[in-house]
Amino acid sequence: MIFVTGGAGFIGSNFVLQWCAQNDEPLLNLDALTYAGNLANLRALASNDQHRFIHGNICDAELLTQLFNEHKPRAVVHFAAESHVDRSISSPEAFVQTNVLGTFRLLEAARSHWQNLPEDKKAEFRFLHVSTDEVYGTLTQNDPAFTESTPYAPNSPYSASKAASDHLVRSYFHTYGMPVLTTNCSNNYGPYHFPEKLIPLMIVNALAGKALPVYGDGQQIRDWLYVEDHCSGIRRVLEAGTCGETYNIGGWNEKANIDIVHTLCTLLDELAPPSDRGVINQQTGQPVKQYAELITYVTDRPGHDRRYAIDARKIERELGWKPAETFETGIRKTVDWYLNNQEWVRNVMDGSYRDWVAKHYESGNK
Ligand code: NAD
Ligand code: DAU
């Protein structure tokens, strides 16, 4: 079986759903269910024995040892992290705790399990660490995209904590020979994305007639990848990646934030016209004619990285992976998903997804 951490979050839950749809192999999912973890994302698997959920923390060394001993996974896919840059600026400690200490504890438990495996199983074991392009820092307009050999230069407490975890993972290969793999991916978007991040926040706010807050001048560039493509890239690296190597994953979709926001407004005007829905501008009290009226420039994020861009040629050349979605197809699917999953959105916005967790899962592991 494989052991996934953070499988109730945005990317992790998409990975778990994709895994169970395309594989028979059992999957153990350990997640602490922080504010970002939502078991409703995995509702489709409620009666599927292939998926086993454990509510617990990656910092809990005893629990990790017990899980490795009991389940003897052949691989770990490590998503669990604090992931939001703005939260890392206001409250960095949780980022050090989970991203650095948690990754260290997971590496230690995995090492102890791996070292006791018979030689053939030892060679087959994999520890795949899911990381980010933000560890490479920021680019100017004319810089070439990040490659796997771009020096690390993290600029936020979030990216610094992810960089630290990447270095720890790397050291377990060089020091102990543990078969590790690291992926560094660009910005994801798609279903189950928590509405604190740019794309889901803009969709949710627009439909509610709230301001669409664009940081600074809105000209910062991110490189967007549909989440299911990220998940397929991770599976490909797990299957065929060379141990000790890192792989950039990206979609060749560099976009300025303000262009993303305009694209979302245009799609929403088409798919959910504000006049049909009776959307009222919460600031002026007037009916909204076009969602772009709600765009509001706000104070910039401190230390805001100007541009990210991923050179994804290595994974394509060596492992034959390419994204299936273009930005145009992926963003339309995403807007459709949010429009068709308004109950999910409501439960997240009013916090009731956490009550649901308490009612259904707190009494034991499921
Ligand atoms: P997320 O915040 O949506 O989900 C994180 C999950 O980890 C949640 O389910 C949360 O409950 C769980 N978690 C947090 N702390 C934990 C702990 N101490 N123990 C166990 N579980 C814990 O994050 P995401 O956007 O799905 O990102 C997943 C991974 O991918 C992260 O490592 C992130 O750095 C990386 N990444 C994200 C993006 C992106 O655009 N979202 C891009 C590249 C890489
Ligand atoms: O690059 C990969 C990273 O992408 C991941 O490692 C992170 O986990 C993930 O959160 C994401 O980080 P960003 O900071 O790029 O994502 P976010 O959605 O928070 O912001 C995207 C851009 O939009 C960024 O330039 C800040 C801007 N922004 C964001 C929000 C939430 C706004 O202008 N307004 C907003 O309200």
C-alpha cells in the first residue's frame, strides 16, 4: 500500500481520488484536519475500503512508527503542510512545526521502516516529497524559468520552511541512501481548492457580490497547473523517477494575477450572469452588471514574489509526462466545479465542514 500525508487537503484529496479511480492498491491517508483539511473532499470514498483515513499529525513520532509497523507501505507521498503564504506571514510558527519538524519526523519514521526491509523491498521503497516552485525565490520579467538547478532563494516563511524540508529530504538520500524523490510544482488550481487562495477566493467572492482583492498592482505572475495534472505528474515520478532527483512540474501557463481575475469574471459573466442570480455589490448596495466591477486593488503582500515560472522539460524528457489540460480548459472546468458544488463552498465558508468532521469521524479512524 501507499502512505499519503495531507490527503484531505486540496492537492492531497485530488491525488487520493485519482489514485482510487485508477489503481487497486490500498492507500493510507494521514491528515491532521487543520482548517485546510476537509473530509467532505473524500466523500465519494466513504464506503471504499481501498482508502483508509487516519486522523493524526505528522509530528507525532509514535503514531508514525505505529502506522509504518502496521501497514508496511511500499511508498510515502508527502503532501501534508501549511501551504498559505499569507498565513505564514502573520503566523509563521505552524509552518516551521509542520513543514520542517513534521517532515523530519516523517523522514525518521520512514527511515526506520526502510532500514528494516529486506534488500529487494528496500530498493523498491520510495519517499516522494511534494514541494513548490516558491523555494527558488522570484524572477524578473526576462529571467529564464526555474530549472531543477536554480539555486534556492526562498522569500517567505512558507517557502523557507518548504526549502528546509526539501534539504532534509535530500540529505536522507545522500547520508542514508534512502530512495527519495522531490517534486517542485507551480501554482495549482481546480476542485476542492480552499477559498483563501486566489482563484477560489475570486470565484466565491464574485458570486457573493464581495470585493475581489487584488494585491498591489496585480502584475505578479504565477505559472498555473490544473491539479489533476499535478497529481498525474506525481504518480509518474513515483513510478519512474530516479531516486535522489528532483523534478519540476508545471503547465507552461504564466499569467499575471489581474489577467486571472479578469478571466474568472468573464467566465462567470457567461456561466452565472450576475443579473440572473441577483448579485448585489456588497460595497455599494447596487446590482452587479459584470463581475469585473468588483475588482478592488488592495495593499500588497509583504515580500511579494514578482514572478514564478517553471521549466518542466526534465519531467517531459525523462519521464514522458505532459499536462493534459490547457489553462483554458482547466479554468472552465474549475469555474464549473465551483458553480456545481455550492454546498461544498457554503460548508467551507460557514465552517460547518468542521462540524461534519466532528460528527462523522472524531469517534475513530475511518
Ligand atoms: P492544503 O493546505 O490544501 O492541504 C494541506 C493538508 O495537510 C490539509 O489537509 C491539512 O489538514 C494537512 N496537514 C497540515 N498540517 C498537518 C500535520 N501537521 N499533520 C498532518 N496533516 C497536516 O495544501 P495543498 O495546496 O493541497 O498543498 C499540498 C502540498 O503541495 C503542500 O506540501 C504544498 O507545499 C505543496 N504545493 C502546493 C501547491 C499549490 O498550488 N497549492 C503548489 C506546489 C506545491
Ligand atoms: O507556487 C506554488 C505555490 O502557490 C504553493 O506552494 C502554495 O502552497 C500556494 O498557496 C500558492 O502560493 P501563492 O502565494 O502563489 O498563491 P495564492 O493563491 O495565495 O496567491 C496567488 C497570487 O495572487 C499571489 O501573487 C498573491 C495574489 N493574491 C492572492 C490572494 C489570496 C491576490 O492578489 N489577492 C488575494 O486575495
